[in-house]
Amino acid sequence: MDFIYGQETLTTIQWILRAIVAFFFLIVATKLLGRRSIAQLRLIDFTIAMILGNILAHPLSDERLGLKGSITTTTVLIILYSVVVFLSLKWNVFRNWFEPTPFPLIKNGEIMFKELGKARITIDHLLSEARKAKIEEIQKVALAVWEPDGTISFFLSPQLEALTPEDMQLVKKPFNMPITIIKEGKIDFNELHRAGKDMTWVENKTVLLNVQLQDILLGTIDNNDDLKVYLF
């Protein structure tokens, strides 16, 4: 376990062991912190991510620095993070500081210029986000809200929204999620049993479809008990 502590030099094996320990420790730390995409990072999430990356990077490039200090510091940060998240769930003061209340950038087709400064974004950025939402004219926007994670939510004026089956008084069939029973030529027996099927059923279906199991990239069962396959 000498590779954990700072030394004048490290052998190749010790560098590899240090990287392996740091890798799996960071995975455990990330799992404890919870998963978010980069676009969804809150202020505290971003801060913690930056600190953790910096703390663990140094011992992986400098043999004189030990891993013990980095692991201890990271553990303390995870505890602090958990405490702050707990407090933010209990008290609005903490929640509003770490996760500010959303505020409007556009109201009834009018851009609120002062709010753009509050969000620290430009007109060009606002227009870019509108184009991503397939909105070509700001006048069509009833409300655009700056979210705590740095994204913008757009809501079109009611008269411009697409008609839904409910608006047209149409009755649609309920949505049913297909069950994936074959992946890359291998059967997922847990999902197969959940669907109430067995190997005999699969074999009969593949014969009817004139395909071999090993040639199937993806196989799903729909609500009509039909097997749909996608080949390699």
C-alpha cells in the first residue's frame, strides 16, 4: 500500500495502482453525490465537481503527493455536500441561495432586457436557445423562464400551440412500453419471464421471422405479444 503515500519516485505498477484506486473512489463519490448532466449542474454541484477533479488530479501526476490526503478531503466534501443538500430541502434560505428561483426573460412576446443582465446572457444567446426550441419569432413566446440549472424554458402563446388529441376529443390507446428481451444476440431471461414468455415462444417467433438469435441486435415484445427484431 506504499503507493498511497507520497514518495520520491513511483514505479509503473504503483502509478497504475494509484490510478485504479482514484478511478474507483471517484466513481463511488459520484454515485454518492448523485448523477446530473453538465447542463443540469446547480451551483453547489458545479463547485464540488471542480474541487473533486482538482483534488484527485494532483496525486495522479505528482509522486510526492499521497492519495490518503485526497481521499480524506474528498470524503469530507461529500459529507458537507450531503449536509447542504439536506438543509436546502428543509429550509428555503439554503435552497434559494444554492438554487435561485426561476425568473422570466420573455413575457407575452416582449424581451425583458434587465432580466437578461441578471441571467448574464446576451440577446444572441437567447435567440440561439429559441432556435433550438424551434421558435423563429420571439413574438410567439408567451413566457420564457431562466431556470436554476442555466437552461431556458419556452412556452408558446396558447393560440400557437399544436392541437392535442384531447383538444380534438380523440381517444388514444394507452402507451405501453415494449419489453426488451434480446440484446446483441443474447436473451435477457429476467425480462423474458416478466413478459410471461419462455424459450419455446422465442424459438417459435424467430422461426416465423426466419432469423437466427445471434443475428438479432435488439428484440422487443409489444402489447400485442408480437416480437419485433432489429438485425445487426
